[in-house]
Amino acid sequence: MSTGTDPLAPLAELPGVSESVAEVRKAVDRLYGHRVMRRRAPEVTAEAALRGARASAALAGADWPLEEVRRRSDFSAGAEERTVGGALRISAEAGQLLSVWRTSPLQVLARLHLLAATDPSATAGPAAATTAGAAAGRPRRSGEAPEELFPLELAAAEGVAAAPSDPLLARSEAAADQARSSAATVLPPAPSADEVAARLDQLAQLLVTRLSGAQGGAPALVTAAVVHGELLALRPFPNYNAVVARAAQRIVLIAEGLDPKAICPAEVGLVELGTAAYREALAGYVSGTPQGLARWIAHCGLALRLGVRESTAVCEAMQRGMV
């Protein structure tokens, strides 16, 4: 920031991070410059929200085809339906939470968990019953173990031939190969409830200070990756922690101006890279080492670029009259 005391700024100097930041910025700018964005930006935003929600739900254990998500209207019948419904509710409301995020990030996190865990329109049945015990929207308590972050193993996308001129695809293939060789990565247990509360307060203070200060400090990609990684590491809620963490990353990218129209669904990229690579990169973040942190930021950046590629394909389809 203007005081030069942004604690995240040193992360931008880690090996490879500045390159990741530059590549993401270039890709996002190219997407925003697409001619379809000049007249159909709201439609691109809506489609990105749908695809991002589908991908986040898939990572949370409900791997439904996009068209199935698109046609459904009732998401209360079972666990997978509720997961998909929660991801959709979060995508629909995330952009409306920006003003609160700037002053009270913890309030937004609680709201995101409430949206993930319950259907506000349901007054009876399984969806309404998930509010039992007042678990929705509150941090987990002492002795309360969080649910698994990666309940479903998703393989990295296959059959993507990397052309020599396309370093994005080449790097995604390399990441997939590396993850396949280390698929047994085990994350450490979630911190205690007391540690979670302290670290959440620190994170919130950091975000409020950044958003209320002058320009400067760590790039948006770095901040978004830290928020995403910290929430996955803390697992502050009894369930739906990963869905909330991915939504918080999206809000940071909007709030910090990298993706103000929310058209870059990083969740899609995380699915393409597979859960083994996701888990391995997260282990790097949790380790706290410079190499681990750099690897996590690079993984988040690559996922975001793959999300840009997804929305670019949507724009191209719209331009050809196929959407």
C-alpha cells in the first residue's frame, strides 16, 4: 500500500510469481477486449457464473454435466443436489456482497457459508433441515471436525495436446503429470477452533486495510490466492469450506479490479487441472515455504487462465451465433 507495509507484497517477489501475475493480466485483458464483451457482457458474466458454480460443485463432490445444472430448478432432493444448489446461490449473490466485503470480510464469509449450506427459500424438507443445530453461517466449534476438502477425485483433463506455441497447455500437462506422481499427498489436520478464530481475524484486518488504502502492494492474483489458500487451510466451517474458499477468491478478484465483471471462472481451471494437483499445490501453501507458496500462487494463476480460456470459448460461440 502507500505505506509500503503490505505483508503480502513479498510474495509477489517469489520465483515465478511475477511471471504468473503478468500472464494472468495479459489473458484477462485479452478476454475483456473481445468484441462480444462490448455488447453482451452481462450474458458472459451469467454463463461464467453458471460454469464456475458447476465446477465448484464438482470439486465438492457433485460432478454434474453443465446441461444438467442448467436445466434443473429443484436442488433439495439429496446431498449432491444441495451442493450444486449452494454453489449456484453463491455465484448468484457473490457480486452483491462487495460493499460488505470491503469493511467486513468475516460477515461475507458467514453469508457465503449460509448460502452454501441452506436454501433460504426452503421452509421444509431436506434443504431446510440443514439449518438444524444452527451450524449454517457459523465457524466450527471446539472438537468439531470439518468435512473432507476433496471428497471426489477428479482426474486432470486428458487429451489436451500442448502445442509448442501454447505454454499454458504445456504447463497444465506438466502440472497434471507431476500431480499424478504425488496423488497420495496428505494435508495436515485442520487447526483448532481458537487458532481458526485468530487467523480469520488477522486475514480480515489485512483485507480491510488493503481495500481502504492507496494502490500498490501485492497484485490481485497474489491476494486472491492467499485468501483461497488460507480458507482451505483453516477450514473454518463444519462443511462447504472449499466452496466458500473458491467464492472468496472470486470476490477478491472482483474487488481488486482484476476481474470486475466476474467473467473468469477459475473453478473451471481447477477442475481441468484435477484434484491431485489442487491438493498438492495446497500442501505447498500450508507448508509456508517460499517454494510452496510460489507453487500455490502459480497453480491459482494457471487455473484462472484456464477459466479465461473457457469464457473466451463462450465469447467465440456467441460471436458465431451458437449461444
